[in-house]
Amino acid sequence: MSHLITQIGVGSIGRIYLANLVTAFNNVHVHDTDSTKRSEVESLGAAFHDDVASAVADADFILLALPDPVASKSIFAQSGPLLTSAKPGAVVLDLSTIDPATARQNYQASHDASLHYVEAPVSGGEPMSAGVDGAKNGNVTFMAGSDEVSFEKALPLMNVLGQHPLLLGPAGTGSIVKLISNYISGLHNLVAAEAFALGKAAGIDLETMLTTFTHTDANSYWLENYFAPRVRAQSYAPGFSVDLQHKDLRLCEYLARDLKVSMPLNNLGLSIYRMLQAQGRGGNDLVDAVNLACELSAIEPYTAGEPNAL
């Protein structure tokens, strides 16, 4: 394709988006605040820029893959390089998970600068479509908030990176739905962690539980396609990290506070993910919570070599 694409942010999932963009488009440019990523970016076939202004100057599409609302706000700072250097009519596709207020502010700032803005945080609910797996396979779901014209203009990028672009409402709506989705999966993960620690303490082997639960009310996409493969392999490379899950539950807490909604389970979930962070496990996949659940009750954590565990 002949469009010029710029990506800002090359984190753990952002580098996968970049690889897919380079495969689909001939002209991809990148900016990241970490200049040590230059060699990796250039090895993928993209051009690295030290500053935002030069990266976005001629872009038709600008993809944002930023870690949090603070980074997002810095990109959209009034009179900042994105808003002043991007050409009118460029499409900004923001895949970052941020709070709805920031998404609405970004939309308005983009509109004022004659740019199209679509917030489109991603997730997956099919086999091999969550976290880095979904990014690699290009089958994530986009929870978009924007106007219909901007959404349609952003479809060429979304159709390269995923399979299910959903326009849910105006800017802010996508972030709300994404935070609720990650609240559900994040708490589901902790329930599974405690349940499997209990089963281990009772002497029920891992595979017996996993196989049985595929035929009971305990089964779910999360358990079968995300939790189970990681516990079976004892592989805790994210995936979706503890740090990111904690960040999303924190944003969900702020949303609930603003709407005066009581969410005691979210508060409990936050405290458990904080425990993992305090132990230096924030960079691990959130499924590492199963090992914490074992440790809290003096149960031997799961190991890849234990009998009947694989």
C-alpha cells in the first residue's frame, strides 16, 4: 500500500504492530522516546525518528501505542509536535488503553487541528487473540470511540492489525468498554489463581482440573485459552503483564469513583496485583498470580516438571 504510516511507541505489543505494518505498507516511520530501539526498528524495515515532529510531518496515518494516559497527554499537549506538525486530514489511531476523559480531550484536540482521531484499545476473545498472541496473529478486536467518518478512515489500519473493528460510540466509549473488559478478565484471573492453588493443596493435579473444567460451568475463554497454556508450560512472559493489569484496574477505579459506583472486588484485585508488583513480578504475565496464591498459603508453586502437570 502507498500510504505513509507513522507509529509512536514501540513497547512489547507495539513492536508487533510495527512488524505487521511493515509487512502491509511500504513506507513506515517510527518515533519512540527510547532511542536504543532504533536498530530494532530499522531491522524491521522502518525509519526511526528522534522527534515526533519529523515522524508525523508527512504521515497519512499515525498509530499510537502508548503505555498510559500520562504519555498520551504529553503527545497531545497544546501546541505540541503532533498537533502542529501532522498534516490536516491525517488519521490518528490510538491503540493505547487510557481513561475516557483523556480520550475525549485527545479527540477534541485532534478535531481542532483538523485531524481525525479514533481511540481504539484492543482485546481478544478467541483462541490465540489475547495480548501479544492476538497482536502477532492480527486478530484482535478494536473497541473504538469516535465519529463515523474518522472510524471509516481508520479502517485500513485496523484491518491490517486485527479482525473486529467495532465503533461503540463517541470518543471515550472505547476506553470505558476496554476498562470494563479488563476488569472482568483481571478478576477472573485471580479467581482461577486461588482455585488452582486450592486444588493443588488438595492433591488434584493440574491436568485433571483443566480437563474437567472444560466440561463444567467453570470453563471460559480466559481459562481455556489464556490461563491454561501458561500454567501448563510454566511460562510467564507476557502476554499481558501484571503492571498493565494493575494500571487498567486503577483506571477502572477512577472511572467507578467518578460515576459513584461501588466496586469492592476491583479494590481487592488491585491489592493483589500490588503484591505481585511489590515482589518484583510486575513484568511477568498476570497468570503468575497462581504462584502467588500458592505461596500465600505455603503451597508449593506449580513447576513445569511435576507429575501429571503437563
